[in-house]
Amino acid sequence: CPRVSAMDPKKMEYKVLGSSDLKVSEVCFGTMTFGQQNSQEEAFEMLDYAVSKGINFLDTAEMYPVPPIEKTQGASEVIIGEWLKARKNRKDIIIATKVSGRSEAKSYVTKSRGQGERKVSTLDKKSILLACDASLKRLQTDYIDLYQIHWPARYVPLFGKSLYDKGKERDKKEYASFDDQVQAMGELIKAKKIRYWGLSNESTWGVCQFLFACKKYGVPPPVTIQNSYSLLHRNFEYELAEACSPSNGNISLLPWSILAGGRLTGKYIGGKKPAKARNTLFPNFQDRYFRPELEEPLLAYEKIAKELGVSLTVLAHAFCKSKWFIGSTIIGATSLKQLKENIDAFTVTLPKLTLDEINEVHRKYPNASNLDG
């Protein structure tokens, strides 16, 4: 029989992010599909519903929507800006957005910052300041609550990679220093263009270097880190959790891809390709989650979900809810139906027996979505 424990479905819980005074809903609505998979009309409908359920926290980026292409770059921020203007609710909503990291493939981002098209987009102080101004304009606001560095300027194994390759290190002259990035954030805080700042896709060494630089320049430290985290990818639980603990860096995790690109919905099990699903439309995007070897751990997690009387989607969300280091869990949706299920999942509290079973599967298939172990 089902062993699920449910809370009051009408009650949204709120948490303070890191060392900030940002009190956010435990659910953050990620908007990376706005402007590509979702029209402005669809986005407005979902945003209205999210707010009606108590969500006050939205996440976007200058690069969004994804998969990123020049034609749609910045559209997600534009749609949010139009919604804020139409609803006149800016003071009630906590907006998080991101400045893109170093990239040769996405050099068109520099055009949107007013820098012209360069061979490489990067994170030097001037680029961060210009990127922030461009985001403010698209969002139609005069301040951003949480401004995040989307990915590092230096080489770091990213997006499915976890093993460090010394041969890929960049010359320090090729990327912005920690000092430069911290000073840029300090200037933006002083100018009241941002309230707080955070990191994303960052390593333990990087977190520590940023904290050292903040102390050096008297800049408020980052309050969040937005890294991948899910049933299939639990790397954060190791030394990063220690560095970010309230006892140490006091940096809250905002996990992304908690459904592993949709694989943890169960809709792709058995090689299925549902119409209009993201992997069906964009098979090369986040393809690390769609390798055949992930089928076994997925089936194991699906079995746990069925025994509990919930969907695999609910299990994946409720698993994140159980973690002490998470400040707010980023959910995504391309339809109102998906959004409702994802929000409702946070009314579920997983019993210890279920968490023990999840850990057993993890021990058998550790970090299954990693490409390199």
C-alpha cells in the first residue's frame, strides 16, 4: 500500500537564501523555455498560476531560452519583463538571472550587451556590468534580486563531465580573474542594480576563491550556487556541500535539471519519444541524460515511486525537498499540466524508508548521468 506522507497542499514553504534577506518559496520557477518552446501567452498563463500557488521566485538568464540560438537570445527575460509590467507586481517577485560565462560558441551574446560581436564572450568586469544593464532593460526593472555567474570563466568540467583534465586549463590571461568578477559584483551592489549575487556550475575550489576575493575587497559573498542536482547526479553532496554549508560559506543550492532533462519523468522509458517533448524536438540538447545505460537506475527509481503511490516525477521533486542544503528547487514546465504536477510534488514528504531505498539505488548506480564516472 502507498506509504506517502502529504502536507497541506495549499501551503507553500519559504526559506531565506544563504546570508541574504531574500525569503523565497521553496519552489523556484525556471523559465528557460520561454520564447522557444513556450509563447508569451503560454508563459503568462503559467506565471500567473505559479504565483497563485505561492511561488515568488523566478529564474532566468541572458542566454535563455534553450537550446541557445542567436535569434531567440534574451527572449525569456523579455517575456518576464512584459509580465511584470502587465501585472504590476515587481515588488512581490524575486528575480534571479544570470550573466553568461566564457564561450566561443555563444559570442553573439556580446552583441546584446552592446559590445559588438566578439570571438569570445567572457566575464571581465566591463562585460559583467554591460550584461547586467542589458538584462535590466529586457526585464523592465531597475534592480535584479539575485545576479548569478552562469558558468566559470576558467576551465571547469561541466555539463555531465566531472573529472578534471589539466590539459584543458586555460592561460590565466585568457579569462577574467576571481578578483575582477567579485569587484564587478561589488560595483553592481553599490549602484543598487543588484541586491545579491550567486554562482552557478561552480566547483569547490572556485567557491573558496570567490569567498577569499570577497573578503579581500569587502564585497558581500555569494548567497547561492546553481548546480546540477538530481536522483541521477548527486555530486554536490560531497565537498561542495561542506564548502556551502551554513557553518562555512553559507551558500544555498538552487538545483537545476532535477528531472535530468525530462528523463526522470519516466516518459522516455523504453525508448519512447513523446510528441513535442524536449528531447524529441532537440535530441542533441542534454543528450547525456538519454544514454541507454541510464535505463536501469530509472527503472529502479520508478519501482520505488510506484510502491510509494506517486509518479517518478513526484519522487524526483520530493527527493530535492528532503535536502538541507537546498534553498529553493528550480522546476521547469512547458505546459500548465506539467507545472501543476511539479508544484504539487512539494506537498509530499518522503518517509525515511523511501530515502533509504533511494540511497541503495544510488550506491548501485552512483551519479549515473555523469559522462566520465
